[in-house]
Amino acid sequence: MIGLNESIVEDAALTWFGELGYAVGHWPHLAPGEPAAERDSFGEVVLVGRLRGALRRLNPAIPEEAREDALRKVLRMGTPSLTQTNRAFHRMLRDGVPVEYPRPDGSIAGDHVRLVDFGDVRANDWLAVNQFTVIEGPHNRRPDIVVFVNGLPLGLIELKNAADEDATIWSAYAQLQTYKAEMPSLLHYNAALVVSDGLQARMGSVTANQEWFKVWRTIDGEGDAPKTALELDVLVRGVFEPQRFLDLLQHFIVFEEDPDSGALHKIIAGYHQFHAVNAAVEETVRASGMRG
């Protein structure tokens, strides 16, 4: 563990994202006011230019006015409940943003503007950024790594404070709870939260308590990673590889309401569920093809 400090782990994680095909950004060079800035202020959590470009690219048949309407709906997601907002956004992410626009004959068309292309990884814009400063009200926070797809902050990785010898991955988990309280706008769009100290790593949702932050033990589902492998390396490559991440977003995240308390819980499938379901689907397709 000597020398495995937070900045080294952060740099390593950014390298892994780069190897997966993500562009890598170092936010001090991309901050508002800098030549390469992608935000007008630290209060913005969506990279609007990237999102607008994706909406145009993925929805060429939908009029620009309707695409702009979809963009406004995404940017104005806030409700009094973080969890309810997160659920509403996840529905948009999975199913598209509902819009209406006039047809040439005067009738009104109902349609959906796609935020991501689940069928073509390369049609999407992939970016991992470190030290993404967000200012919300009086609070100034800087998550370690934020993962963007088409300008949407879908992943967040928080590393333990390396200056604190007593810190564990649960110190990073505690920091996530602070983010939920002090900058909920960033988490409106979040799909997956990760905590790590460089060796251990766990993933959970915006509603998950410590018990439901789970390890991800395999990269490709062909077998568990060696025990000598860094859990964060396995998790980044196993979850955030673009095709797998799209699959997770589309099929393996659900919201359930507790029948007793009425509390809303966001549930992300574990690695074993993810790979078992996909293996079963592949086998079904293969068998169907053989019969055909």
C-alpha cells in the first residue's frame, strides 16, 4: 500500500478508461473560463455541447425545435426528491425523451428523442474527467472521476482520502452521502456510484446503503478475476467497457417501491446476475438459430 495514494489511483483509473476507448479530460484545463471550457459555470453538471451534438447525431429525422425541447427537459430534471428525479431521468435515458412536433400536413407527431444509441457504441461520446468541480448554492465539491456518455454524468467514482491513514472505502461512501445532500443536481443523472481505495472497490446506486455497495468480480464473465487483481481495475473494465455499460443501463437497472415504507429503491444487478442473464439470452438466440 505504500505509495498507493489517491492521485496515483486516480491516474491509473483514467488510464484504464482511456484503454476502454474513452476520451480523458483533466478538469482544471476544461473549467469555465479556460480555452477548452465545456461549461459556462461550475453550476452546470451536463456538458451541453456534447449532449446537443449527440441529440442531433442520433435523431436526424426529428426537427431541431423538438430536439431542443428534449434538451430543455433533460436540463430541467429537478424535483424535490433526488430519487424520483433519478427515476424520471433513467426512464428518459432508456426510452428516450417524449416530444411532439407538427407534421407538414398539420397533424401533431408524438416521438421520442434518443439520448444514447444502445445499438452502436461508436455513435456515442465517451468521456472520463477527474476533479470535476461542482458549485451548488454555498457548496463547492470536487468528485474524483465523473464518467460522461453524450455529455451526461452517468458514473461517479470517489476515492478515499489518502491523507487520512484511518480512511477506508467507506470514507468515500460517506463523501457520496455529502454529495447527495450538497450537490444533488449531479446525481440526478447518475447511473452508478463507485467507491475505492485503489485495492478494494464497490459499486452501488444513489439509494444504496453500505450493504448494497457490491464488488464486481469479473471483467468478461468468463470467470472471476485473479485474487491478485485490483478490484477497481476489474470494476472499471467490467462495468464501464462501453458495450457492457450500455447493456447495464438499458436492461439491468430497476426502481422498486417498498410496499411497507413506500421508499423508492434503485437496484443495479450484480455481476453474477448480469452475466448469467446475458449468457442465457445468448444461448436462447443460438438455439433458436439452430432450429431455424
